[in-house]
Amino acid sequence: MVVRFVRDETAEVAAEDVSTLNELPAPPRQLLDRHGARVLDPATSTAVPGRPAPRTTVYRPGAFLIPDRYLRDQETLAAINRVLARIGLYAEPADRGGDGKEATRARQLEDLPVRALLHVREDSDPVVVDCWKAVQLLRGASAGENPEIAPEIVARISVEHLLFSTPVFGGVPWETSGLGGTPWETSGFGAGSSYGRTRGANRIPVTLAADPPHRSDKPGHRRPVVAVLDTGIGPHPWFGLADRSGPPPAGAGLTVAPDIQAAILQAQIDSGSTLATQLLTDFWDAPTTGQPLIGDIDTDTGHGLFIAGIIRQACPEADTLAIRVVHSDGVAYEADVLLALHMLADRVRDAQANNRPENMVDIVSLSLGYYEENPADIAYTGQFGAVIAELLGLGVLVVAAAGNDATTRRFYPAAFADQPLTGGCGPQVISVGALNPDVSASKALFSNEGPWVHCWATGAGVVSTYPTDVRGTAAADHEVPDQGRNSFDPDDFTAGFAVWDGTSFAAPLAAAEIGKALFQFGSELATVDRDTVVKRAWAALGSL
């Protein structure tokens, strides 16, 4: 497999094509309803006077995101609700006041963006609840010489995006819906594309006649840790998991974060009474199907374990910290991802301040993202940009998939690769596009690209681990029972391996390459003060 880091900033790359910025596949209505989401249509959306129309994105209309400290401040919340009363709405915290634990968490993470739930006022006529309209109204109220709300507060308020993981042909929900709309489906590639394989999905089960990559029992020093925010994990012998009865055993190279999972679940429960919310109950990638009456395996089932297997193959000495933020249909809620990233930053900060190398996270690998709706790239100062900058400031290397829509439109968080750095922080986000496994390592047809893509890695025809207990309802299409013969069963993954395509799998390969560079620091990895971590991050990346 190949990993190429882009060193020449003047190299010729595809520029953003502004004529196609809204030509993106639309998720099916069933998926939007499942997660309480809506597509922002530039032709019909509300706009603040003097501002251009927004671009297409997918968001959850029943809530907006705002830093916790603003939502808990009664004066600020009252000012917000005075403005929202004009459209018959009011906002309140998702937990409706919370308890002692929530108050403690709020003090620790007061800048954490949390959901403010929107409700219809009792004295209002019937209205459509739409946070996009609410946010635009608040932005208008913060403008002028006598703003009703402080502009610095409104600048921190945003819609909650729906994020999607990024494998092609089956990894993104709308690609298996039969609706088409991706560039290769509308240009004649469709099911006949060389990336398409069986039943509308591009993953297929395979057998791998190889032992797990060797991993030393006692390396003599701390292992580099790669945090993977994805669909979670499933059973596989490479990680000592025979079933789903308990977490991975010590030394397996795969760990979980029960505290972060519990916080994500509580945040979902708090908002679930108002928003259509699917709960992530723990770190297990389940259920395997979102349509039990049909039984097809969900588009992204096994995605997180597949990524863990890539890291195990490319950097067996590293540990993967698996955090489940993505549902098995490929959808993640922005607030959940931000919560996990903020808690990771807190974990790293604690490790550095209190000399706890066992809590250190060296790399964060993200195979998910969204398209920013604002024509100007103000996302640099948005909710996602802030927490990414926080991680970079601690010396954590952030690697992100560039997306699979064959577009130059910026896909976040990968597009934060162009975010200006502050003094004394680690390297910029490493955005990763996908290469084909051919002799020339050509760019994959599905991969996004642009001046913001700074790395390319093999992301097509990738073989890796898959949960051994996953078997869908699809069956071999031809059987000869009395001879014990049948054709290929396209969704029987009990052999534990699969072939899959996507920038989702290029990103962890790049993360593993960096992990190998970090491992060469040996005993120095035990030193985790911030200055040392930042210098080590630059040195590791510079060696590649």
C-alpha cells in the first residue's frame, strides 16, 4: 500500500469548481426522517439581508449548537428567546437544567457546543420548527450599531450538521438507495463501475490466508495511540474478541472509552424526546441492519473494525482507541462528534499536565465529514474548527478523509488542512485522498481533491478485518444442495475479512504511517509534556 504526503505547495492541483458546489447527492427521505434531518436547499432557504445564499448541506432542524456556557447563562438565553419569539419559537437546554454530574461537566467543558432544543411557543400560531431560520434571525439581530445580542455570541451559534462516513458505493446511505446522484452514477459508470461489486455495495467478504501482523508483547516503551471516531467495533480474532460479551482484552491493540461513550449516550437521551434520535448505546457496531424486515446489512456496518484492521496491518505496534460516533447507516450527529473530540482533548490535556502517558492520544483518525453551507469559509472559526485547533495546539496529529463525491468542494474536517496555525502548535490537519492499487497508484475516480488535500494513500481494493458475526439475508443465487455446491454468498462475513473502497480507508493508512514514525522515538514516547509532544509531532511528520 502507498502513502504520499504532498510537500510541494505549488504543485498543480484541481481548483474548486464553483459551478458545481451544490451538485451533491441527496440522502433518501427515509434516512433523513430516521435522524430528524433536512437538506438545506439554497433556492428556498432563509437568508440574512446582504449575505449570499447558502450552499447545500444536511442538518437537524430541531436544534442549534451553542457553547454550553452561553446556553447556561440565563441573561443570554433570555436575549436569544426574545428574538426567536418573532417566529413563534423558544430554545432551551437539551437536559432542561441537568443534574450535579452535568454541572460538573459543564464547568470542565464550558466551551463545548451543545444542543439548544427548539420548541413552539404556547402563544404562537402553528409554525415550522427550523433552526436554519432561527440562526439567520439571530445573526440579523446581532448586526448593526445596536445589536440585540452580542455578535461574538451569535458567531458561536450554528446548525447541527449530519456527518457522513465516506466509503464509496455502499458506505454512504444514498448510494444503495437506487436514487443515484453521485458523479459516477450520473455519468454512466453506475453499477457497471469497477468499484461496484455486489448488491449495490462495494464491500465483499473474502478469506485472508495470513496470520495477524506481528505485534511485540512488550515493546519496552509506550505505544502510539490512534483514536478512531467511527462505527465502533465487532468480534474478530485479531483483537481477541470471540463475541460481544466484553471489551477487548488488554494487549489486543484495540481499546475503548466507556466514559466518552456514556457521555455521548446521555447527550442523545437528553435530546431524544424532542429530536428524532437513534441511540448509540455502547461501543459495539450494532444493529447490523436498520431494516430488520428486509435484513440487508447496513451500509457502514463493520466500518470501524475495518479501519482498526488497517492500522493493525500498517502499524501493528500502535494501539487503536475506538470511539463510536457513527451509526451503522453511516450517519453521525455533529454534537456527538464534537463532544468526543472535546473529551479527547481533555484527556490529552490531563495526560500532559499530570504526566500520565497511559492516557495520551497521539493521532486522531476521522473518516467522516460534511459540506459547509457558508460560501465564505468561516468554518475556520466555527464549532468544528475550534476543537480541531484545540487538538492541534496540544500536539495531536489529526488525519481526515477527503470524501468520495468526486468534487473539489471542501469537505470538513479534512478541509481544515488549510486552517492557519497558531504559534507553538502541532502540524495542520492531514487531509487524505484515495489512490487505486495499480502500478502507478493513480488517484481513485471517486476521491475528492483540491488544494486542501495534502496526502494521498491507497483507498481502493483494500482488504481488512470485518466482524465475524455479521451475516445478512442475501443468499447465494444458485445452489446445488445434493452436491454441496452453491455460488458466492455476498453478505456472509463470517470469514472475518472484506474488500472495501473509500477515502475512509486511505485516512487510517496515513495515520498508521505516522504511527510508525512515532514508534521510532522509542522510550521518548513516555515523555508527554506539551512542548515535547508538539516537537515530536512535527519531527514524525517531517520524517515521512
